[in-house]
Amino acid sequence: MNRYWKLVHLEVGRFRTMMAGLMALTLICQVGAVIWGTADALSKRDPGSTDAWKWLFLPNGKLSLALVIFHTRVLFILPIFLCIAALALYVFLIWYRDWIGGHTFIYRLLTLPTVRRHVYTAKATAIVLFVLVLLAFQLLLLVVENLIFNGMVPADLRESSSWPDLIDASLVLAVLLPRHLDQFLWSYGLGITAVLAVFTAILLERSYRRLGILYAILYLAACCAAVVWPLAALGLGHPDAYLYPEEIAAIELAMEGLVLVASVWLGFRLIAKKVTV
Amino acid sequence: MKRYLLTLLSAAFAFCGIGAYYAFGTRESLPEFRLAAVKGDAAEAAAIRLGATYGSGIDIYPEHLEIGAEGSEYDDKASFYRRTILEARWIYQDPDIRQWIRDYRQFMRGKGNMASFYKDGEWLIYAEVAPAGHRAAEPEAVLRVHLLNLASGKGSRLEMRTAGRIAGGYAGVEDVQRLGNRLHILTTQRVWPAPGNGPAKETVPEFHDYVVDLDSGKLAEDRNIPYGTEDGSKAGVYLSTITESVFYAPSDCAILRVQQYGSGPSSSKEERERFYAYDYASGQATELPASWTKAGEHRVLVLRNGRLNVLDWTQPALQAASYDLRSGQVRSEISLKASQLGADAFKEARVQNGRIYVRYVKDGTPMFAVADDGSGKWLFEGRVEPVGALADDDEAMKNLQIIAMSVNRLPAGDAE
């Protein structure tokens, strides 16, 4: 277990600069958007001017952070998409970077005096941790942005925004941070399953090289079919469907569990017995 | 331990941040509302549901809520599992269907058309009609009847072929009724003309009453119910029915509705429609006087206990009439005005449960009232009011927008 934590720490350390960069970019874009959006709205609120400023404010003439986020949402969404893209790319790079370069790191990893499956689980843990850290950082940023907004807008012009308002205002955060915990667990559980399926596909490619690409594609296609089939074929929303919705949901959950267990089992076998360096 | 500080701090930060968000951040302080009595018996408001939106703060995405006499419920407060899974099928929102699924889970599987249900003290019945495919060898439709004896809990299934040709067409069950040992399955369908019986370019709309002998399990009769149109043709005809407002309740009649969307100069903008009262026992369809169903901008037709209620809340006055289909007599004709309630106009009206329900606005406050559909006497007046911790918030009522009113059906006799 100690070896596993060491490997997790190793993976976190290898990505820390990138994480810091992504966080910094998000901070600059979003805080900048709040400052610019708030200052812009306040500057246009000139009693002598036309009513053009009114669309920047609530009907009661006040300004809320949620409204500022909504009006500057492009600057909010862009760094979030960049983070998503970077992490999606890193799901592949976390493996392939070990093989790339003059001094291939994978030699050292696979010859460590520990079971090889720790390499697999450590990389998976690291990816999940990166995602959760970025989500928590986004939540922290909203607190910071709220403080900045309160500092810029006089109290008599300020309308407070609830957390759900702030999350909804940026559009994409409502998807990343759903309002209900069960939806969060379902969505991210599916995400973790997808990452593990991709990990196993990568190991198939690493194990069987050219033929492995075909195996990997077939494996991913089978995983997708297994997860999509209950929802597409059993008629979740169809009143005439034979199975009840909760039964279809249970089948869907079982299929996701099956894909997860199959991916982990196959991944462990591949890294222990097939991957050679 | 110190070496792993970055990883440990990252994990702690992530779990604390997201944990705090789900523990506290997702709880939104939204005001609660209810329908409160101003005048009359508060029990009259029990069936009313107001669909509304509440636009707090940002006003970009207002929250949807439903307000009733017992309080309000915001859509988004329901869990993901409830919204996405348990309420994935609209039919399961009906309280009777939900109860039947609890009581007769196996029987209720795969049964999704409310009009196909029939229930009395003895039987729960579901009927379906499946047209054959366009190129099917057997052009007839298949009728399936699922029966559940409520006393014994024993289920059975009957299957038979119809005599008509529905291959490649459409057929939908509109009503199911049991008269003794004969089961009537009323359908609307579009059938292809039989070979040699007119051009097969277009399907023909038809009403059918399939009569099944429950003792023998055979199709006893296939009644093709005749109807007329203004120009005598079946072109542009759309058929529908008005059946008992309690969808599964026994009834000896149904209303057949024939609408023709003409293309001639006299009818280019006006839909022409005819109504027939169909008597299951005799198989007779009697055309209703046009004066009974005069089309208004906001007309609602409801069949309840063999009486046709016609409500038209086209301003300035609300007209409500009740006709006894058995005797063909006018039971009542009343006129109600919003000014009787101190309002300028009605926003919406419904007829249900032997009552007329109206929604209106008085001095900026959403109000509603209930009148007897026979006498027109106002029985109840009520209003929407905020309740709970945020009841004193001045903004609560300002941010509330009532969108629509619906009225739940009450078991027969409860409101009459």
C-alpha cells in the first residue's frame, strides 16, 4: 500500500506544474472577467445616459455576481474547456509519456519492487484527484470572485447570488457540478469507468502493438455498447416498455459496474503479464 | 509523511471543497407558497395545482414549482434519480397508475396507454391494438386484451385478429368499456382501402368499436362507426374522442369528434367539426346539436358521469353548460363574470369534478375560485400566499409567475 501512495505522489508531482498552469489560467480569466464585467456595468450606469445599461442589471436596478458571470460567460467557459481538454489528453499522456523519450521511464516503473497493478491504480487515482482538485478550485474561485464583486459594487446596488445561481450562470458549471449529489456520483462514476476503459485500451495497444490498436478499438466499442445499450434499447422513457425505469437503471448500473470491473481486471492482467519493455 | 504533503493537501482540498458544496452550497433558500382560502371551504382547493416559475436574483433561469393547498414543490429539489429515472415516463405521474403498479406490478408491465385501461370493482383490463406491418401477409390488426381479476388476482390474455384491413396504417385505443360479458374497445384508426375499393393513395380515418365476448374470448363484432363531414369526403379529416374524465371509469357512452381541415374558400381558415354521442350498448352514434359545442377561443369539453360539460372562457364572460347525453336534455347553462370576483378577466378556467375552477389576478395577487358547474354559485375563493421562513420577504410574490392551472380529478362523488 505504501508503494501505491508513493506512486500516486509521483504522478501528482509529475503533473503539478501543468495543474498550477491550468489553475492560474482559470484564475486570471475568471477573476479578470468579474472585474471587467462589474466595472463595465458600473461605468455604464450613468443616470444621464440612455437605457442601454439596463440590460446589464436586474429589473430592480441592482447588479448580481451571477448576472456578471452570465454576461462574461465566454471568459468563464474557455478556461474550463481548456482544463477538460488538458485532462482528457493527459489520460493518454500519463501512460505514453513513460514510453517516450531517450530514458524511458517505464523501465524504472515496471521494475520497481512492487506489484505492477499499483502503477495502474496510481495513475487512475491521480487522474481522479486532478479532476476533483480542479472542481474544488473552481468552487474556491467563486468565493474569491464574490469577495471581489462585493468590494467593487456599493451595497445599495448589490443583489446577492445563491450558489445555484452562480453555478447556473456560467452554463457549463451546472453540468460539471450538478445540484444533486446522486447526479454527481452517477456522472463522475461513469467518467471514472470511462478513464479505466481507456487505460485498459492503452495497455492493450502497449501489449500487442499494431494488433493491439484493433483490440483497443474493439474493447472501447464493446464498453460503449454495454453502457449505452440499456438506455437505448430498453426504453427508459417509453411508457410501453416491459421493464420499469428503476429496473432499467439497475441494469445500467450493473453494466457500468461490469465495464469497470472488466477494465480493472484486464488492465491488471495486461500490466502484470503482457506489457513488456 | 512530509514528502507526500502536496498529494495529501490536494486530496484534502478536493474532498473538503466538493463536500462543503454538496453539504451547504446546493441548498437554495427559496420561498414556499400555498393556496390559501379567502372565502369558502378550503377543501375545494384540494384538487388545484398551479404551475409557476420563481425568478430569484439572477432571473436567467427561473425555478419551476407546483403550488397546491398543502404547499409548493420545486422541480429541482427532486433528486436526479427521481427526475431522471422514476419520473422518466409521464404516465407514472398519475396517482392511480402509480397505485396499480404497487398493487399489480406484474400485470402493469409494458402498459403505457392510459386510454387502454378499464377498471371496475371486479376487473382491471388493458386492451391494445397492433396494426400489421405494411407488407404483412396478414393485413388485419391484432387485438390483445389483458385481464386481471381483482378478487382472485388471476390474470389472463386474449388475442384475436380484426376483420378490417389496417396493414401499414395506424390504430389507437381511445376507450375500453365492459358491459356485462362484452368488452368494447373503441379505436380511431387510419386504414388503407381494401384492394379494388377505391384508390390506395391515402389512408381513410375510421372509428371502430371492437366488441369482444369475454366468455368465449372471441371477437363478437367489429363496428365501423359511421360519421359525416360537411363536404361528404374523408379528406383532411382528423378523428378523436372525449371519454370519461376518470380515464378507467365505467361509462356507457363516449363522444366522437370529427374535425375536417378543409382547403376550400369557405373553410380555409376555419376548422369544421362535428360531435357524436356514441352509445356502447346500442352501437348508435347520435350527432350532437351544433349549439352545444359552439367553438370559442378557449373551449374545454369534459365527459363525466354521462354528462357533457362545455366550458368556454373566451372573454368577457365564462359560459358553462352541462348536457345529459342519455336524455339529450340541457342540464344547466350558466354565465360567470370575472367582475363578480372583483377582477378584470379570467386568466384560465377548467371544468372538473362537478366544479368550475378559474384563475385570475386581483390587485396584483394571483387568485383562484371554484364554482358549482350546475348552479354557477361561487363556493370558494382563494389566493396564492408565501409561507415558511421567507413569508415576510416582499420580493417573494413579485418574483412568482403563475403559468398554468391544472385540476386533479377526484374520485366520482367526492366533489358532488
